[in-house]
Amino acid sequence: MNLNVQKEIQLIDFLKTKYKIIKKIGEGTFSMVFQVEDLNEEEYNKNLYVIKAITRTTSPNRIIDELKFLKELRGKNNIIPLLGCHRHEDQICVIFPYFEGVEFREFLRYATVNEIKEYMYNLLLAIKQCHDLKIIHRDIKPNNFLYNPNLKKGYLIDFGLAQRDKVEKRKEILFEDKSNIKTPSLLFFNSSISRTAPPPGYYIEDSRPQLRAHKAGTRGYRAPEVLFRSSRQTCKIDIWSAGVIFLMLCCKQHPFFNSSDELDSLVEIATIFGHEAMRKVAKYYERVYRSNLNTIPNDSISFETIVNSLNSELKLPVDGFDLMYKMLELNGDIRISAEDALKHPFFK
């Protein structure tokens, strides 16, 4: 029998001693998720719970961090409450209340301006709770925000990639070796490719030692500073991800960015923001951006143009576009904070 299958059977047998398993509702690289009922609760007062079984392949430090952050955030608005956890051999089982959210693709189809406003306010409120405690979620995406439009309530889940925002180290560039600190990484996007040429986007003339920079997150939602492999990554990377969700809701487009790797992701962003803005932000993050792709404009395309071309029926007010620009600011250091976003006139 496959070892993983055997482990899952053993885990289910363990859970059955305490819970009635309704169904498996999810499975990822590092965890399995079950919907359960507590066997100790009276039949007339049964509640549904979710158990996230973290697999043994997960780093112990990552498990510790996830539980630590969930404990710190316990009781905070729009953060899924941690109810407890069990340990079974080399697996950790974390218990949460069950909350039924709408399927994002379904919500996307019918969401009005007011419903988008409610969704974004709830998401930003959850992000603010994290940022107030200097916690970067690092994986803001629709699947990690359970939202119920009827209740006008949402919960941020899955802190498996979360990290502490170490403010004092924001501007410290971490190299394997700091002897060549002045050589910037050079990005080049080429429109003419031969069989022997590198791929369309690649790093050239980079004699500098390898940067150690966090790249965690889901493709399509990573902020420019993550894609540029900058070590100056702060809580603002979550705001970019939320901004992408805002753009998707307004355009009825899921996903909006759909590249398979970091360099393709930068090309997608460049097609909106243009060469000039990309060169400027690359320089800010100590990179050099070059491209001769003729599909990328020199100047940016406005979000008004994008939204109106993809979803002309949505009449997003000027304040909505203003917030979108502030959330999808290329430069993370001047990108709007969650706290300021919640005070934005769009939500008045």
C-alpha cells in the first residue's frame, strides 16, 4: 500500500475516535482538510467543524509559525478562529469552525459595486488585523478568504506561508556574499528568440551572488517586489494581492494574471504599467529592466480602460478606481496600507 494512503487511513481512524467525518473538503501539498462533527456534542446541538491535517512533509518551523500566528490572531475580526489542535504521530490536526463561503467564480459573475465594496472591506479588515501584529499573510487569494455575501462576512484562512514583518530589516539586502553588492540584477525580455536563445524573459549579466529573498505565494498574486526577488518585502505585498482580487472582481476575470513563472508575471504586469514604470520600479529595487517586446507599451494603460473594456456594465465610481491605483502601486513602500485603505472614501 502507498505510504501516503496508509498515513491517511491511520489519520482518519484517529479522527474517528473524536469526530464524525462528514467529508474531505480539500487537499494540498502540505495538508488535508475535513468537515467533521464533534462526537462529544449532543445530537440536538451539533456544530460543524473543519480539521486541517498538516502533513509530515511540512517544515516543523512552518507549522510552529502557523499555529503561533493563529493564536495571536484569535478573536480578531475576519480571521478564522483557532479552536484547538491534536497531534497524531507526525501529523498536526488544527480545528476551526466551519464557515460556508460562496464560490468565488460564482460571486464574480453577479457581484455589484456594493457587493464588491463589502467583499473588499471585509478582506482589508482581515489583512489589517494581521498587519497590526506585523504578520504578513503572503498568500492572499480568493481561496484563502471565505466570504458569505448574505451575511456580509468573511474569514481569512491558511497561514501556512505567513511570516513576521521584521521592520528593522526592511532595507537590509541579504546576500550569500556581500562583496559584490553594487551589481544590479538585469532583467531582459526578448521578442526574437532562436532555438539556442534563453527564454523570453531571463536574467543577464548578473555576476552578483545569489539573493536570498522570499518567493512564497501563489502565481498571479505576487507583488512586484516579490517577483524582483527583493529582500525588501513588507506587509504591503498582501495589499498588492488584495488589489489583484479587486481588479478581478471589477473585470469579472478569474484569474487576471495567469503566468507560469516570475518572469512571465513581470511581463504581464508590464503590459499594464508599461516600460517606463517598470524601469523605474526595477531601479528602486536595485534591478535593471530591459525589454524589446513590442506588445508592451511604453506608458501605462489605465484601470478605467481595462475595467470598462472587460465589464462595461459595472459603473465603478472614481473613488473605486482611486483605491485600485493605490493598492496596485508598483512601489511597495508607497503602496497604501490596509489601515488607510479602510478609511478610503470608496467605503464611505
